[in-house]
Amino acid sequence: MTTTIRARFTRKPCSLDEVLHNTDPSAPPESIMIELRKELTAAEYDAFANTLLEDRAWLTGRGGHANGQRQVVEVSAPGRTTLYVDPSGGSYGRYVGVAIESPTPGTDQANAIRWLLDNRRPEVSIDQALRTLRIALSGDRDAMTLLGQIATEK
């Protein structure tokens, strides 16, 4: 099974700090295709992450878009955030991104149920909302377990 990685990118960042703090959270995440995996030592990674605009031979000619996906070089090191670099044919970090977490279906469902309960009409009690959700989700064993947990929390 292939896992799709999605990332948000920052254009021409100077350093990792800029990637982590200046990425627009409203920008849609992009599906990426890894064309090269570059494993660095922690020291090499730190040097790279602090000078993203410097030319690197291993980035030359890589990146761009193909088949609806951004082509990237995955840059990793032990204990460091994995970076996805799209030099767009250049030899420096023209676009640098980090993966965004994809919600797991269980977490997604739990968040949706909690949101519904938190945003119910004021005249609907929590008990009434839980009863209604139990009826609506009666065929979903995981949802029933979750509703039971939420009932004990409230």
C-alpha cells in the first residue's frame, strides 16, 4: 500500500525556522512524490537547515511538478524533522516543506462527534444529544464506544 504524503511549502526560505514558522496554514497541502531520499548526519542536516538557499550538487536539476504532484528530495537525519525540498530545477531549497499529519479515521470521527456536542443548540442537553447520536450511530461499534467515553467525561 502506498502512503500519500502531503506537505505545505515555503518559497525560498533561508532556514528551517522560517519553514516552521512562516508556512501559511491556510495554504492547501500538496501531494508529493519523493524522487530522491537524502539521509544526512545530524551535523550535516543542521548545516543544511540553516542555509537552505545555498547550492547543493545533490539538488541540481530535481523537483518541479509531474502527474499532479510536486517532485521533491526528502532530507532526513536522526532526531530531526524530515524536510521535503523542491529545487524546481535549481540547486537550492526553492520550496521547502514539512509533512502535515493526516487525521486517522478514528480521530477524525472523534473530533467530529466532539464538535457536534460542543456546538449543539443551547436548548439541547448533552444527554439528549448523546442519546440522539447513539441512535444515529448504533451500527458503528467504535462510535458507540466513543460516545460512552464522552458520556463519562461530561
